Amino acid sequence: MTDNAFEALPGNAKSRLLLLCDHASNALPPGFGTLGLDPALFATHIAYDIGAAAVTRALAAAYGAPALLGRWSRLLIDLNRGPEDPTLVMKLSDGAIIPGNRDADADDVARRIAQFHAPYHAAITGELDRIGPDAVVISMHSFTPAWKTVPRIWEVGILYDRDTRLSAPLMIRLAEAGFTVGDNEPYTGALEGDTLYTHGTMRNLPHVLIEMRQDLIATEGDAQGFALRLKPILDAALCDMHSRS
């Protein structure tokens, strides 16, 4: 089903997993036009996490797990930021000024929070309340193969803050499967107020953010293949986590 702020895949009521994809979409809701940007930019990484939604949907289907995916571009509002974060509504992204955000004042930001950000996070809270204390949160993102012309060597990055119950065994299992793994690369998972801090750390639930290099998942076929390869690795890491706890 869909909501104005997010897409919800119901999954199996018995699943302990909740899959999230904050930056699933490059769409904008009516009334925002293209935020003054060249429409071609919405096919690039500044608008969404390329391939992440397809992998999320494939994993949700494979696990029978519920999933929540952001329905609108992160250029409108970044669902992976806390409501007080100054980068919640970006005015500059990867060198591109965003005219539709440049003059956004506190009232405009508050309206976007109420309409798009708060419902998504309320839905996550609702799903975790339903699943209960055994819930595990897995957030799917993707990253560009290079940054400022410097190639990124990692195929997968595992991001975490102080909870390593799932991240530690997952990094080991990914490396064993032949992946080049980034340990809190190419970004850090220690971001207070982000999705996993709010719904994982603050609830003391095991959680992890999986960053996938976009050239490995850019097409539907590649994303499906990546999910097929990732699932048994996740299975093993989840088993490791439960056996240690």
C-alpha cells in the first residue's frame, strides 16, 4: 500500500525484521515542480539512492518482511535526518544549488516535516511497536562508485554507531563471501538523530545500515541479483547475532 509520505510493504506478521529505505525515490509531490533544478538531475544520486529500493523490495519479498520506503526525493526532505538537523532540507547538494529549497524558512521546513517526515517515522514506530522487543532493523542505502573523481574501493559499507550486535557478524560474513567491505565507510553510522539512532539505538534494538555501491545495483536485474547474493549472508549474520546473545 502507499501513503502520501511513504510506501509500505506489509510482509508476514511473524517476521522479526523491518526493512527501511529512506532514500528510495527520486519523485516530488505535486506543487514542488522540480525545485528549480534541471530534471536530468533527478536521475542522479543527489535525488535518491540508486538501486536501494529495488534491493529492499527484493529482500522484503524473500524474507516476507515488512518494509517502509520513502515516497519522495531526499531533495524535498531527508528522512535519514532528525527534525532539528540543519541538513534536513538541503540548500546545496553535491555542488548544485537547490532553488526550491534556498529560501525555505522555518515554517516551510515545519510543513515538510509534518507532511512527509513525521508520518514516515511514525510508521516505523508503529511497525516496531507491533513487532515487539525482538525486532531487528535493517536500513538500505547506496553510494556512488567515486567521490570527487576518487574511486571508492568498497562494494558494501556497513554503518553503525555503538551497537555492533548485527554489524560485526555481518561484516565478517560479507568478507567471507568475497565482498570488499567498508567498516563505517564511506560514511559513519554515528549520526545522532538519524533513522537508526532514533529507532534502533534509542529502543535498544539490533540494527544496521547497509550501503551498496551503485554500479552493482543500478539496473533491476543487478539489484535482484545483489539481493539474492545478500540474503544468505544476512541469514548467517542474523544467526551469529542470535547465537551470541
